[in-house]
Amino acid sequence: MTESYDLVIIGGGIHGAGIAQAAAARGLSVMVLEQTGIASGTSSRSSKLIHGGLRYLESGQLSLVRECLHERALLLKLAPQLVKLKSFYIPVYPDTTRRPWLLRTGLSLYALLGGLHPAARFRRVPPSLWQNLDGLDTTHLEAVFQYSDAQTDDAMLTRAVMRSAQQMGAHLKMPATFTGACLGQQDERDNIIEYRHNGQTETCAATVLVNAAGPWVQQVSSRIIPVPAQPGIDLVQGTHIIVPGILTQGIYYVEAEDKRVVFVMPWQNNTLVGTTESAYQGDPADVRPLPHEQAYLLQTLARYFPQHRGRQPILTAIAGLRVLPSSGSGAMSVNARSRETILHPDRQDHPRLLTVYGGKLTTYRLTAERVMAHLAGVLPVRKVIADTRHLKLD
Ligand SMILES: Cc1cc2nc3c(=O)[nH]c(=O)nc-3n(C[C@H](O)[C@H](O)[C@H](O)COP(=O)(O)OP(=O)(O)OC[C@H]3O[C@@H](n4cnc5c(N)ncnc54)[C@H](O)[C@@H]3O)c2cc1C
């Protein structure tokens, strides 16, 4: 007999895991299909920040920043072993475009959006303390601002969310590759989902199918019959490098030569530097760090930390793919493009399908709750087990 679920989710990244958790918490029967491993896609290749996104203030994305700061506060409580508050430092030199008045304004707004919580406070670091800042170049240094945001291990966080979902009854099939679905309009018996598992083709039925395949989202959509309408998206590659060197004070928020923000962060007793933004076309599985991206990050690192000048050892380089709304004409810069998650229900043709585009690690829980709200009229009502606002993660 064909197995039947309330919800089948394609993708074991942070969104798939988060949606599985939110659904299982509502007592729904859930299955996640993951082709490779939990967090094997973008969710292990991020900058690992649970943050409001100070730079999104520049593009006026205030509601996104407020939501992110709210989720940050929650995750600091729910996952204290996994999400940790860190000091962030922003140095200002004569050629820094974000001048002290602008930073003070931005950080004040950030504190306001963070509810003026103690973790939202910022300060100007006195020059007498600059020598403690991990070898930061103090030549012509005009000011340093310090504020707080959080860092996590993205893959561990994703696995913790998936475990939480499984503890409430969610099923995980892995490795299991979604190969196709034929979606009907009436009830779950109409929605037949096909996947490869243990070398076999298996099928199941589901009331609702959620496509949370991250950069593979279009590939997955194209395997659904009838083929759903899709919003225009771009895949944008972001690379990080890991170099030797321990940072003891926190995370540095610096400006690259092209004025983009680059983070220099402590990571597993080394230093993580990222990220870049390059348009990507091709199979998401083939994304690789590019030589020019690695050179750009090394050059930015050396600009601010003279101890890295002339030294080029890269221990590892990692590339991930963002899913962003299409730039269309190309006039809209990557930085200004919304990082908000797009939920794409297609009520007319596909009332039983929901597709997740883009989004942030930080807001995965909120996204999952929104997915549940979108599907409220289609999914059955079951006995609620828990509320994700109170579920501890470890
Ligand atoms: C460079 C970079 C830096 C970032 N930094 C941050 C940050 O600091 N903070 C933050 O909040 N956000 C950050 N983000 C955003 C965040 O990382 C992503 O929004 C998030 O990880 C996306 O998760 P996802 O679950 O949608 O996709 P993914 O993690 O990619 O998961 C999709 C999963 O679907 C699976 N899959 C695909 N096709 C199939 C199939 N046919 N069958 C079965 N499984 C399939 C894949 O194997 C994969 O595991 C960053 C993103 C990038 C690219």
C-alpha cells in the first residue's frame, strides 16, 4: 500500500527542517526527502550569522531587519549552545564610505529595531583599546564601532532543527532523491510523489507537497506535473575562505575595495572570510569557489589585517548559492535585492503545492510558521504537540 502523509517536504536544508518541525509540532504527519545529507546544500555554506543584517538597512528593508532581530533573540534563548552573541567591530578609515555619522545612525536604528535590548547596544571603541583588536591595521584608523550580533554553526543548527522534528514524529528519508510528482486538485490520493531510495523507485501520497530544495528549486519544480508557474530568480554564488589565524575579540565588518561588506570571523580555531557575489548559471551541485573570488577575499583580509600580507595559505574555500528575485534588467544590485523569503503558493493550479524561494538561515522558524499559515485551509487539523517558539534545540 502507498504510504500517505499530510506533508511531504523536498529538501533537508534549514527550510525543509524548519517546516518539518513546524508541521510535526502541529501533530501533522510529515516526511522529508533529502538527496544527499542534512544541510549539505546552502545551509552549511552560509556566513553562519544569526543576525538582523545591518547592511539591509541601507536598502530600506526595515521589516526584514526587525523580524531577523526578533528571531535572533528567540534563538539565543532556544539554542544557547548553538547560537552565540559575538562582538562585531566596524573600523572606519579615510576611504571608508560608511562614515561615522552614518554608522551611528544605522546602529541606533538597529538598536531600536532590536527593541533596545542590552544585546542591541553599540559603542565607539576608544583608541586606547585598538591595539587589542586582533592586529587590525590602526594606520589612519579614525574610529571603530562595536555592536553585537550572533554566530552559529549552520549545519549543526539545521541538524538540531531536523532532530527536533523527528522527535515529534517527522520521518526523514535520506539519501532519497525526489524524481517527480503528479499533483491533483481533490485530495491526498491525487498527489503522487516519486523518489529514488536505496536504488529503488518508491512512491507516496501527500495532502501537500512543499518544495524547499534551495538552489535546486527550479529543477524540482520542473519535475512536477502540471508544471507550476515560477517567479523569476537568479542564483548568486557566495564564496568564503578559511585561513589560519585566531581572532579573539569577535567578528570584523569591513569594506572591500568595491565597497561591499566582507566579514572576517573566528571559525573553528581559524579565520573565515566572506563573502562574494557572482552570478551563477549551471547545476547547483557544481558550484565551486572561483580563483578571482578567493583573491578578492585574501586582498580584503590583507588590507585590514597586515599580518596576512604576503601570506596566501587558504585552508579551505566554500561556495554556496543564494536564490534571489531576478534582477530582470540587471539594474538592481545584488545587495539591494530583497533577502525576504518568497512563498509561492499557486492557489489556482496547485492548491496543494507550496514552493520556498530564497530566505535566510536566521528567519527559518518564521518562514516555517508562514508556510503553515499559508497551508492552513488545505492541511487537516490535528492535535497540537508543541509551539516552535518554545522548542529548545540542542
Ligand atoms: C554565501 C551565503 C551566505 C549566507 N549567509 C547567511 C547568514 O550569515 N545568515 C543567514 O541568516 N542567512 C545566510 N544565507 C542564507 C541561508 O544560508 C539560506 O537562505 C539557507 O541556508 C537556505 O536553506 P534552504 O533549506 O532553502 O536550502 P538548502 O540548504 O540548499 O537545502 C536544499 C536541500 O534540498 C536538497 N535537494 C535538492 N534537490 C533535491 C531532490 N531532487 N530530492 C531531494 N532533495 C533535494 C539539497 O540536497 C539540499 O540539502 C547565506 C547564503 C549564502 C549563499
